[in-house]
Amino acid sequence: MTTLQSRADAIERIDDGDTVGVGGFVAVGIPEYLLEGLGERYAETGSPGDLTLFHPAAEGDRQGRGLSHLVQDGMIERTIASHWGFTPDLMEQVVEGEVEAYNFPFGAMDHLLRDTAAGKPGTISHVGLGTFVDPRQEGGKANDATEEDLVELITIDDEEYLFYQSVPIDVAIVRGTTADENGNVTMEREALESNVLAMAQAAHNSGGTVLVQVERVTEAGTLDPKDVAIPGVLVDAVVEAPSSHHPQTYAESYNPAYSGEVRPPAAGADGDDGDDEPLGVRKIIARRAAMELEPDSVINLGVGVPEHVPVVAAEGNIDDEITQTVESGPIGGSASGGISFGTATGYEALVSSTQQFDFYDGGGLDVGFLGMAQVDGDGNINVSRFGSQLPGCGGFINITQNADTVVFCGTLTTNGLEVTAGDGELEIEREGDQPKFLESVEQITFSGEYAREIDQPVVYVTERAVFELREEGLTLVELAPGVDLEADVLAQLECEPAVVDDVGEMDPRLFQDEPMDLTDAVN
């Protein structure tokens, strides 16, 4: 029988050497109270140490909360994650080789939870082929301290796949909103369901323990069974957290729009198109990227420039042609940015991240709009590793390998780039000090070779030039009016792209400081 327990009693269930699974999505829905208590226990007693952390997202806020409570000497032996961007202290341990570390695609990790729960030896997937996760490259190993192979290359009916080995979970730490006396948990005030059910099932069916942090407890029999997200039969301990340690996201204590309690008015309902940003590289790139949309497109947006695509779509009268999705589970509505990334408002449906990655991996996305930190002449993209910075791949590999079309968005150079746009032309006032198009990327997060093998359309949009992935590799196809091909583009690249004979001109309307109608581009 599940019992309501104190935090101290609940975390006493965690032993040295355990594999601990932590639910949540980046800074959303994190069991902060339990993680803080676990960190305090170790600081006071030196136990539990040598933990393996299985955490599909970077559960933290860059300010010491979330998994950062556990980043203490000797506490973590191994981390298996898709992203460490919001846990820079754990990233530092990984880079320094102080812990063993594996960087796997977010969706592969979510599916591993489900397959572990089902008693399967692992997950078979095409996701990761040709990238650093492929054992022919790095096998997802993030440093030299990591030796065990957890990913294998296999062949089924002459097709290559990756086999991700099952990772049994000893203790799952997740959260919800309300628990009844039998341990049934609902999530009515949560922004996401994320992977909590898969995490709890994986731990329970591995013979492990499930700890659930909740906001409140109610009498048995008072919860609507259809609202129960984690059945009580899976739950070993419920811990009631103070409100200070149970924020909906690390950015907001509670936003009723994130939980679907209210639906905010749509942008433009008062006659304003909602786009007050001055004309600059972000808007130019987003406008050109939006021209790759097809009618009735289901899309995913990466962080940064891609987040502006829906804004220019609304300005361009084509917002009714897109349905936004987020890998964390929202379908429809408007995706949030910043530290509340993963949440959405006005969404039409909310599924688990595990289900969302089923949709993505099977080809449900029409267009993925993603950033590009490094590009090379083969069309490879790196967003996961830069010297001592190792944010990881997150859901990037799932999205980019499986969307019908991928549109990468970013400036041609960075660090000091200044441009002026107006009257249908672009002028480079100051060139960026750092090139982004390199002879070779530091790590392959997106494989141009694999994209060519599956005939995937790939477009690379910058503020001054547009490239496509063709048989010969990265190929320049469009140039901004007012920009010199040799001096402003080719001279700024460390790689040598192919150049089509008849380089097209980027639409002059992209560079005019007035609303750009996009209906003709999409329809």
C-alpha cells in the first residue's frame, strides 16, 4: 500500500549504486523538493553515492536547482542524458571526465523507458544513424572515461538500425499535482505529462521504487479515474511538497494557460499582428524560412531564430496554415520560449513526450525549423558539442532525421555581426568574427550523408544566402540583393560549397521594413 511519507523517509529508499530516473522536461515539472532533499542527504551522510542518473532532459535552471543538487564529488558515477544545457555543473563534470557520460537522443531515451517497462532488451531505432550516436563514430559516449558500449549497429532485412540497450531503473523520481491515499496521481496543474508514466512503469517493472512529489493529497476515491496519469499500483511513496518547491516551471510558479485552465486571446485579436521586432537578421531569416512551408503544415520549432517563424507567419497571413508541436507533448497553440521551453498555450491536445516522439519518428512532422551552430560542406550540422561546452543533442536528432523537410536557420557568421536592411536590400555593416560554416564540424548531430540517403529535402537559411543539400553537398542557391557573392559569402566560409549556375535572388520583400505577405509563397 502506498503511503504518504516525509521527504526524508522517501529518499532513504535510494541506495549507493542505484540507477535513478528523473522525470520532467528541462525546467518544467521537475521534482525539486525530492532532488533537493536527496542532495542534502548526501552532503550530510555521504550516501547514496556512485549513482547512475537516467534523465532524458536537462532537468535544471542553470542556477543550481534540479539535478544540480546531486552534482557533488562521488555522488554521480554515470549520467545518461540527452542534454546538459540547463545543468552546467554536471556538464563540467562530464567534460572533465569526472563521471561516465552518454548523450543519446531524447526520443530514444523516452522509448527506452517504455521498452524497459515492457521487459524488452532495448530499443531498435533508425534515430541516430550517421551521427555521433552511431557506434561507427562515438557511440554516444561523451568522454574518455566512458568505455561500455550501450549502442550497437544491427541489420534487419538489409536495413541498418541502432540498438539501444535497456537500462533498468532502480528508483524513479517524478511529480504530479494531486495524489489520493492509494497513490493514484493526477496532473491537472502540470504543464506537461512528459515521460512520467513511462518512467514509473520502467522502475516498477524493473523491481524498483517509484517516488512521486505532489502538490496536495486527497481522499481515496475522489479522483476521476480518467484523470489519473500515474496509477497507484506503480507508486511506492508520495511526498507532499511546499509550494516553494513545486513551481510549474522554474520561470513561473503557476501559469493557468500552460495547464490548459485558460486559453489566452490569440495574438492579433485586438488588431495588432503581435510583431514589434525591428527588421534585422532574426526576422529576415524567419521570413525566408517560412517560405518553405506547405499548406496545412505540422511543424516543430527549435530555440532561437526558429521561434520567430510563427510570428512572421502571423504577420504574413499564413498562421492558419501551421500547427505547432513541441517534443514535450503539446499539439497546436503557441509554443513558449526561454526557460519555460516545452510548454505551450492554447494547445489543442497534450500527449506524453514518449507518444510525441512516436509521432515524430514515424514521419508525422511536415517541417522542422532548427538552429545551426556549425555547418560543413557535406551539410552536416553540429549543435551538441563545442570545445568545453557539451549541451548535448536533446530532441534535435529525432526531429531533424524524421521531418519531411528540415529548414536550418541561422546567421552566416556570428560574434559581432551587424547588418542593415531596407529598400529591398541587405548591407553587411560589420562581419562577425566567428565563422559558422566550417571545413568540418566538431560533432555530427545531423548527418548530411544520411539525409541524402533517405532523399530528405534540407534547406539552410541565413540572412544573406540560402543553401540546399544536394548530391554534391552544401549548395548555394540564393543570394540577398545588395550582397557580393565572393566577398560577403564565399570568403566568409571555411568550406567550399557548390554554387548553382543561376544563383537566384532572395525575395526583396524580406529586406523591407513592412509586413510581408506570405500567402503567395505558401499557396
